[in-house]
Amino acid sequence: MAAFVLSQSDTVLCMHGGQAQPTTPLPRVKVAGQAAIGQDSVYTISGCPLPPPSTPPCVTANWVVAAMRVTSSGVPVLISTGTAVCVPTGTGLQVVVSQTRVQAT
């Protein structure tokens, strides 16, 4: 099913509320004026409230499910219904706000 393509300005949080930001957007593809994000981009997470050392906070996240039919330079673009895994907690990311003009499957 189609979902919205993620862009650099979308709001993405870890499951605990930490802010997630992509490290390497796709400069050749713009979505609503912002660079789209590819599956190979690692998200860095800041402000995860899990208290160390008993439970380490989320630090990074990798996307394991992205668009199947839409790519940029051979890399699948990320979609709002994709799946990510945070390191070291193993939880996911949630897309809170995304652009609503471009969809992909």
C-alpha cells in the first residue's frame, strides 16, 4: 500500500520520545522542497529519555523496510509506514509528522 515518502524535515521520534535525524539525505530527490531520505541513511537519536546505565538510551536507528518500487540512485526511499530498529534498544521509530504530497509503494 502507498505511504508518504520521508523527507529531511519530517518529525521522527524513537519510541521513547527522542528526536531522530537522518545523516545522509538523497540530494538528487526533493519532496516538498526538502531532500528525500534513502534506506541506507542512518538516523541519529538525541534526547532519548531512557536512564543509563540500567537501560541504555537509543543512539542510532537503521531502516529495514522501505519503498519497494521507488528508488533514487538504486537506493529505496523511506516511507512513513516503513520499519526501523534502534540501537541498542531494539525498539522502532515512529513518524510523527511527514509531508503529504508524494507517496510511494
